[in-house]
Amino acid sequence: MLSADAIRALVLQRQRVYHSWPGDVSGLIQHLGALQLDAIQVITRAHHHQLYTRLPRYREAQLAAAERSRHIFEYWSHAAAYLPTAHYRFARVRMDRIREGQKHWFEKNAKLCRHVLDRIRAEGPLKASDFVRARGGWWAWSDEKKALEQLFHEGELMVSHRDGFQKVFDLPERLLPADTVTAAASEAEYGRYLVRSYLRAQGVGRAEEMAYLRRGDKGLVKSAVAAMLGSGELAPLGDELILAEDAGVVPQPPPRKVRLLSPFDPLLIQRKRLKRLFDFEYQLECYVPAAKRRYGYFCLPVLYRDGFAGVVDLKADREEGVLRIQGLHWRQPPKAGLLAGFNRALGDFARFHGLTAEAR
């Protein structure tokens, strides 16, 4: 039986927060299962921040190169994400469900879907703004943009790349490598994949966490867990589950280092789990009215060793070339080791963005 300290150490080890990934971007995304995207750019996009945390020499061009090589593709996990192309057949399960009528965000306009698909088939890659009536921002989608998104979620279109942050759509047959398995996994295979990929990346977890924000997958995960416990592929760990091959692992103690994590980091994204394992309550307050914010618009959790020491509200001032500290909130008065680690982490984080850390 692993202690609570050992469980936290295992989670951090599997998440590669301190133990840097030894391979490339596409290999890391395959290990994590997915790399969540987000449009907010107070400092940098969430996907770049997550990769920076785990790849010490990461540069943004590496993600674009992995997409161009088609080792990864953009689709949907629990949210918009980059996924490993080697796992395309598992994404195909959701695509087929939506093609068969499962609603995503809005009702399908079949006539308009045929129109935009015909244009892309004839003209090549297009984005929403290439259509005459495609106007409006994120919250004011045109009918054409809705059609493009519908076809994307059905798997009839794929994202070739992004122009700025606009998706450029093309046909899957023009983008997928020839050896890609495009037939959907069975429901049983998919359930087992969700369990195994989650535990590979997170170390331990519960069935409901493996189906987090995945519509219609709770039953699949529950059945997969029962089958995998029966076969010995999974082992119970108190109220948690663990892969059988990890049950005897003695994780390395986390180092005396600080990491400034993205609010969308996979270590943080399930807040109830974060509270249970790390006794840390966190809320991203950019979605909270300004008058009700406690700490700041875009606070990054400050991880130190195996716990969270506080949050820091940062903003990139590109005109002045400075990473500004809008607010810094410690859970307990920090000791010298934590402060030194924080300053090192802040300086490294600023340099990654071509900025200078604001003096404190």
C-alpha cells in the first residue's frame, strides 16, 4: 500500500512535471494522452506552457513541426486538444457518434455542411474567414463556421494547422499518414484505452476521473475497470486504481524545485482530484467577475516539491519586455528554499517567453 506521500510522488513522476520527458513533443503527447489547447494568451497559449514544463529545451516551433509531420492531430479529448495520430482510431469513436446524431453544440445544417465540404474538396484547405458570410468572433459564429465545426467533430474534416489561432480545415485523406488505422476502435477497446491511458499519465485515479467530461463514456469506463480488475491488469489502491505494473513502484521523492503550472495543466484540470491528493483548492479567476476575484485574473499555481505553495498572477508586458507580477499569494509564509526556487522558476519562465522577470 502506497502512502499519501508516495502517491503524490508517483503522480508527479508520471506527469513528468519534474522528471523531464526524454523524447520529443509527439512522444510526450502520446504519453500524456492529450495536450489541451486554450485561446487565452495572458502569457502564452496553454499548450505551449504545458510542454515547456515537461521539455526543458522546448520551443514553440517544435509543436508546429510535430503537427506538420502528422505525428499529432487536433481533435477533442475532454476539451480541444492535440492527440497522437497513432491513437486516431480511438478518436474515431466520438466522430462516429456525432456523425450518427449525437449533438455537440448545435443542430446540424446538412445542406450547408455539403456546401463547405464541396468547396474544401475542390479548393483545398480553407478557414471560416474564407467563406463570404463567415464573420464574427468566438462567441458569434457564422453558419459556415458552425458547419465547418460540425464536419470537424464528425471526422469529415481535419485541422491542417492554425493560422494565428484560426483553424485551417482540410480532408482527412490529404492529411493522415497512409498507415493510419482509420476504423473506429470497438466500445470495449475504447473503454480500456481510456482507463489505461489515464493511469499511464496520472499514476492513480478513479473511474469517474477517467471519464471526465466525456459524454456517454462512464459506462464504458466502469465496464473496462471491472474487466481489468478481473484480469489483474489493474490493482485497487484504497479508493484509487493503479496499473498492475505500477503497484510495486517506489517513486522518486520530488526534488526541492518550483514549477509554475498552467491553469490547464493535466495535473490540475480536475479540481476535486487536486483537492483530494494535494489538499489544494484552485480556481481560474479569469472566468470570475473582477469584483469577486480573490487572487487575480490569471493566477498560476506554484508547485514546490510535492505540494502547492501558493499562486502567482502573471502577465506578459510585450511592449516593455517584462513578465509582470500582478499578485503573489502564499499559503504559508515562504522559507528561503521556496523563495529561491520561486525566483529561479520565474526567471526561467520569463526567459522562455523572451522577457525579463519583474524585480521583486
